[in-house]
Amino acid sequence: MAYELLPHSNAEEWRRALVKRLKKCVNTDIKERGHAVLCLAGGGTPLPLYEALAKEDIEWSKVTVLPGDDRIVPHDDDASNFKQLREIFADFEGITVLPITSPDGDVEASLTVALKTLSDLWQPFSAVVLGLGNDMHTASLFPGAEALKDGIDMTNPSDALVVVPNPLPPEAPYPRISLTAARLLRAQKLILAIKGDAKKEALQEALQIEDPMQAPVMAILDNGTAQVEIHWSPS
């Protein structure tokens, strides 16, 4: 399996290490390609990381940011990952924050937006940051979802798809747009950023199960080519 587990003693150490990694990825792609693209997970866990990264001295006008998945809701809804990213990076002149959903939260229109956004991004992502659910989902590739098989199919030519979790999480009962595993793996750096004992237990369970249909994160961790850095801290 192509992964490296990097434990950190606390949240501050975790955050510093990840900011350093992401800043290096961004600066390398700006130097070599003239532009950097960050594909970022939503949710509360990585929020302090993004806030810290946003304070770094980076040529933000040469950076594009987009979510790796999103709930299909209007862009002004608090459940929108796009809204979260846009607010975090709002102060940087010239930065591009791209949605993968439609402004009104329409399902079909959102898939069209996602596919168009991704087709315009020709280069591999500079870095992808992923999270992990207690059910072992990553991005919005949920176990039990009808679309999961297509989402983890490495021969699937589509970059994104609509996923309806089954069952719908009561805290976020929305259909999702998710990048496919194949598209997420087209990256210079792959990072799984997790905190807490529950996430560590979910990771250990996924590594034991191995089957990505039951533990979708394994489509990323057991990809056979790209190295994934797993950053964990106890809190």
C-alpha cells in the first residue's frame, strides 16, 4: 500500500507540518508551472489548517483553490464547502476559488459545473487534502452509495459524479458532488488529514478491510502508484 503514517503529538504540530507541506507544494508548482491548484476537503477538521495557510507569504494571485467534494446546496448555505473556502481566502487579491456546484444548488446543473471546472484544470493538482469519516468515506465517496462503484473505478473517464449517501447523514442530508478517486489521484501530493481516536480507529478498520466498496478511503490508500501522507494528531 502506498501510504506513510505521520503522527503528531498535538493539533498545533499537526497544523504546522501540514502548512509547511502545502506551502512547499504551492511554491514548487508556481515556480515550475506558473500556477498552483489546491483541491481541499471541507468540514471542521481542516479549517484551522486553511486559516493558518492563508496567513503564509504566497503569491495567491497564482493559486486556484477548489473543494474535492461538496454538498449540493446554494452557495450561500452554511453547508457549502465552496462558501467555507471562499470566506477563508477572501482577502487575497487575485486568488481563484472555484465551485463544483451550481449557485442555486440544482443537482444536474451542479454536475455540469463540476465537469466544466475540472476540464479547465489541465494540470495535476499541486496537492489534495482529504478527510476521513467514521464510516471510512473520503471526499463524498460513501460506502453504500449507488454511485460508489463508479467513483472508485480507476478506468472511469469522468472527473466527478453525483453521490447520494445511503443513508443520508442526519447532520447533512444532501446529495453531493464528489471528484472521482481517479481524479483525486492526479496530484503532486496526496494528504489524508485526520484528528482524534475515532478517526484513527476508522483508518485502522479500513486498512484491515482493504475493500474500497466497504471502506472507500482504500481507493486512495491502496492505489498502487501515488504515495499518500496520512497526518494524524490525537486532538
